[in-house]
Amino acid sequence: MDSKQNISLWLKQKKDAMVEQLLTWCKINSGTFNQAGLNRMTDVIQEDFTVLGAKTERIKLSNYVQIDNNGNPAATELGALLSFVKRPEAPIQILLCGHMDTVYPADSSFQNVKFLDVNKINGPGVADMKGGLLVMLYALQAIEQFADVKNIGWRVMINPDEEIGSPASAEYIKKWAPNYHYGLAFEPSLTPDGVFAGQRKGSGNFTLVVHGKAAHVGRAFTNGKNALVGLAHLIEAINALNNQREGVTINIGYCHGGGALNMVPDLAIGKLNIRTQQLEDETWFNHTIEKILKNFRDQYDMQVEWHGSYSRSPKILDAKQLTLYHLLQKTAENMGIKATWQATGGCSDGNNLAAAGLPNVDTLGVRGGAIHSQEEFMLVDSLTERAELTAQLILNCKDISHANC
Ligand SMILES: [Zn+2]
């Protein structure tokens, strides 16, 4: 038997072990802001990844800073980032990315993992992306055991902050990416039948802090400047930018302000998310916002602060990206699977890998669906299927020149 057959056979035998590990991992709540849960998850992953014999690092990340309801920056602690490095001197280098955090907080009512049928598991993170982390782990174990990997080196990066846009781990992707030839990330497929994500939109989160002037509504109403009304004008102006530029959407997702009804409110906070299609959309939005804020200050005589940044730039399918996608397609075909891809408005660390110049496939994780909801599910047969696909893709990348990867 050749190495590819050995890999296939070995992975098929590991199905039950993978399912058991998935159940254990998903019972640990690792919501992005659940420090204790993330620490436990980090311990478990670190322990389970020791089979790979890689150099392991546990890196403390900087705090996540958001604007609070008083309009001030507030820092929140994040979990640790795990890095596993193997053969850093080998001529072909791969950066594999995954995240251990989920969108379900410690007090979420969604904590249980259960079989919906023999091939379908429902639970927090089963698809997004603890299943994907297992795909990665077993693909690497398979190639390390059965293939000639002396020319292939890799780094696994598992971050705890992906679900909030990788605010602290992004700098590591940026720092490490130039040392690698291509990237693999293990988000779940876009559809239960396994469609991959192709082009991805970019994303940015921004906060408006409007400062008005407080006044007693009965005694001195006209002395006040209503920050809530100011924010409403800004929201209207910004919301009107939707449909002005193809592929760009702006969602005003949060507002806070006011309190006592007999007082003109002097503070209002608004938060929004923008999705971009092209890198140039960022410049367009920055300029447009500048104009809107200037007009607002001139017209309403109120101060407004603008905070935030783009956490992800759009992932464009350029020639380098497409070469890797076509190789994925060929690899899948050899396994009797059809690999197709679709553009999506969702973002992932695949955006960050692409922004750093790394061609990458970022939905190599399990087939599943309904992610970010209590109906989140994964399909059991995809665990071994995707692990095999990943292992074969890595070996096929070895067979062609770096330039093509
Ligand atoms: Zn994810």
C-alpha cells in the first residue's frame, strides 16, 4: 500500500476516536470571553496535540479594547494563543489556522452535545470549529505517520479570539505569514454538502461617541444639546450609504444613551459593522465618514468621536489563490468528492492570511450548518473525509513547485 492508501485506511479507523474527542471538547464552554473555559480548552488541546511532537508555545495575547457605555475605552482579557511548530527548516512551509473560541458565552443555555441521528451531532462548536480542529489534528497525524514529510514543515496556530475578529491574534498571523508558502484554515463548509468559501468580504467595527449637553427639560430645555438626537442624525446619514457602492453594507447594530426622561441626554453611543468587497472600499468609507462627521459638527455644534478599525480585509480570489483552489479540486476529485466554492459575506482568518499574501483554503473543517445558533450541527462522516482531504492536499502541494502553491 502506498502512503495515500495508508492515510485513508488509518483515518477511517479513527472515526470513533475523533467523535469521542469532539464530544469532550464541545462540552467545555469556550466562549470568547470565558477565561476559565478557554484556559481549560487550551490545556486539553495542548495535551491532545502532543502526539504531533511539535515545539509548543502558549502565548499571552494583549487585551481587547472596546468603547463602553460611558464612551471610554475598556479592556477585556483574552485567552492564550497556541502555536505548534514542526520542521521549520524544511523547504515547504504551511501555516494551519484554527480557533478554539465559540460564540456561546459561559451562561448560554446552549451547552449540551447530542446526536440528532447516527451521522449528525448538535452542540456548541461542533462545526465552528472544534470539529475543524480535529480535522487538522488527524490530518497532521496521518501525514506524520505515513508520508515522507521531511520536506514539509508546518506551524499550527490556534487562537482564542477569532469570533470577535481576531483583534489580538491578527498580529501573529501577519508576523508569521511571510515565512509560509500557503495557509489552511478549518472553518466549517458553507453548506452541509461541503461547498467551500471562495471570495470573502472584509469587515470593520466602528463606534460613534456623541457628546451633547445635559439640561433640565423643564427649566432649561433650550440650553441642552441632545446627544441621542445627534446620534440619530448620524445614523441616518451613515445608513444612507447602503446601496451606494456595490458589495458594501453597513449595519448599525447597537445604540446606547439617555436615561432620565426629564434630562436632555449628553452622551450617546452607536456601533456599526461594515462589510467591504474591495480593498478600495475601506478608503472610500474612511473619506465619506470624515465628511459626514465634519458636516455634523458644523451643523449641530456637538462633538463626536469615531473609534474602530477594519479587522479583516476582503479575501480576493487572485491567480495565486485559484491555483490552490484548483489543486484542492483535483485532490478532492481523486477521492471521489466534488469540491466547489462560493463567495461569502462572512469573514475568517482566511481573510487575514490572504491580506498577508498567503494563498489559503479556509473551510477545510467539517461539513455542517446552522453555525452561531443553537441548531449548530456537524456531519460525522465529514470528520475523516475532511482529514483525508487535508492530508492529501498537503501531499499534493509537495508534488508541485512552491510557485504553484
Ligand atoms: Zn469559526
